[in-house]
Amino acid sequence: MFLVAGLGNPGEEYALTPHNLGFLVVDQLAGRHGIRISRKDSQALAGVGEIDGHRVMLAKPQTYMNLSGASVMGLMGKHGIDLGRLVVVYDELDLPWGALKIKPKGSAAGHNGMKSVIGELGTNEFIRVRLGIHPEHRLESGQDYLLSPMGRRQRKELDEFTGYAADAVRSIIAEGVEKAMTKFNRRAPGLHPEEA
């Protein structure tokens, strides 16, 4: 079974903030593939179903971002999920808004949720889908931006962005990480992968 863990913060006030893109992509996948994310499991809201013939658990850790690893580790241990079948989806301030980067391993790059996941798992060798959230303007405070509601333009582009990311996750599951990287990695929206 695959585990697709979207990182974010629980609570209505954080629902449409840049830091919750991981949750929003998992919601897109759930809607498309008829998976109900309603079961409480290992400090997460989770649901199990199928994507392209593969059994998949979709999960949204409810621990708050900085403790996401405890939930991810709990789900993997309880359900016997291999490290090679873990996909973590999260926002990335180092990438411009709309960019997407699939990586088979790597550092946390300052992302506290990823620091927690890497710390709990004891390795950084798992698949991640990084979603660019840096706006075009200069930021005074990255922290304030992460936890503030998205602007009008971002909300307008949100469905396309999370839909593209959901397609990327589906490709990882169905075709493998290498093929998904070739098809979906992009520096900014509108770029074809070979230009990215």
C-alpha cells in the first residue's frame, strides 16, 4: 500500500493558507478517486482506496505542521508501509508559486514539517512532491505569509495547481518516480516539463 501524506495545519483558520497546500492536494486526490478522508488514525485523518489499481492511503496529519513526523511514522508502522511507498506532499517557500518538484530524496531545506518527518523516520530517502508557494513580491516575514490566507490571484489558480499536483502524485503511483519527474517537474505554471 502507498501512503500519500499531505502536510498542513488542522483548523478552519489555516484551511486556505499557503502552508496547507499538502492538505489541499490530498483533498483533490480524495475527490477524484472516491476516497473518504474521515477515519482518525495515528493522529491523522485518513482514508483508504485505489488509484490506478494500487491500494493507497491518503492522510492529513492533525498534529500541526511541526510534529507531522509522529503521525507519518505511526501510520507507516501500524499499516506496514514500506519507505519506498511513502509520498509526502508539502509547500516550499524556496520555489516560486506554481512550481512543482518531485524528488526521490533530499534535505528538509528549512521546512519544519519535513524536518519532523525526516527526524522520525531517521532517513531522507523517501519521495516528496514540493509545491512552490513564493509569491512574486518580496516577503517581509515568511512565517506570516505561510499562515495568512492566500491572495485572490492564488485562490484563482489554486484548482489548476492542486489538480496538477494530484496528477503528479497519481503518476508516481502508477508509473514510478522517474517517469513522474520527467512529466511533471516544472519551474513555473505553463512550462512544459522539458523546458523546466
